[in-house]
Amino acid sequence: MTPLSPTPRSTVRRGAKRARTDRAELHAVLDAGLVGHLGVVLDGAPVVLPTGYGRRGDTLYVHGSTGAASLRAAAAGGPVCFTVTLVDGVVYARSAFHHSMNYRCAVVHGLARPVTDPGELLLGLEALTEHLAPGSWTATRQPDRRELAATALLALDLTEASVKVRTGPPADDERDLPGGVWAGVLPLRTEAGEPEPCPQLPPGTAVPDRVRYRGVTRSS
């Protein structure tokens, strides 16, 4: 697999020792997340919006309404930035200065490409659906012409990207170690709960395995 090749804007400078260069780690962070943030310039000002996404190889897909101003701005050819951050723990230190978080973060820079090819459009929407709810693309009705016409899909190449990871205990100063203040890490995680059926389901409809066993633990 091709390693990450930092560019001037994707080079990690602060906390450079936390940078990762293995492209597999980029894929791992993106695959573990559910919500990303798309940054665009809209009417001369920066706008950052949360969005779902999906990945196929080294292409990231985001989608939304064809009327969304942020997607139209991205599709027009301006530079975009896409980030995914997973918080794995709160780091309690002996000093306020050294409190921190354990995290995994991916940042992607590039130009978003509007997807117009019908075949790629379906593949991209499948990637989005399967990332959010594995097994649902084939188990449910797929988009019809009207729905496809109302949907904008953008593709973002993952070539220009960075990954930064923090793990481990606090990095306290020697002078603070004897103070007796508790220090360590409080792990954080998100867990799926019990599925809640739609009120319009016929009585007795079983929860499918694709829903019941979607509940894997995700760090977030």
C-alpha cells in the first residue's frame, strides 16, 4: 500500500511525533468513524459542516441535497478539507497545562469532484449506505430516479492526507510527579443500544441481524 506523502499543507508540524505515515492507518480512522466534517469556503467565509461519508479504496464520498450551498461550493472547484476525529479517552494530568485527549484524527485536503457517471453514483451511494448501516444496500429499496436527481455526490481523492494519533498516559513535568494528584486516562467509547422499532412496523417483525449485530463498540 502506498504510504502517505505529506504536502506542505498536510504535514503535521505540532506534535509531529504523533503523525502516522502508513496509509492503512488513514483508512482505519475513516472506517472507524461515522461523522466527518467538510470544510469549504462559502461566500468568502469558511464553513465547516458535519456529514456522513463512505470510502471505496482511496476515494471518499460525501453526499447531500443538490440544493445544499456547501456542496455546490465544493463542486465548483474550490479547495475543501475533510476531517474525522475519534476521541478515545480524556487524559488527566497533574497540571492543567498537560491535560489532553487520546485521539485518532484524519485530515484530507483536495478538490471535490462531482460524480455524474450513473455507475459511480450508485457505487458511491452504496459505500455511504454500507458505511453507516452494513447490509442495508441490498436489503432495502435502492434510490429511484427522483431521489437520484435530488442527490449530489462528491468524490474526494485521499492522496493528500494526514493522520495524527495520541495514546498513553499524561506527559507530566518531573516537578509535578510527587504532588499526589491523580493522573491517568479515562477511556471513552460509544456503544449501540437496543434497537427501537418503527411504530409502523407490523407486530412481531424481527430485528434483522444486520441491525442487531451492527452494535459493535466504536471509539468516538
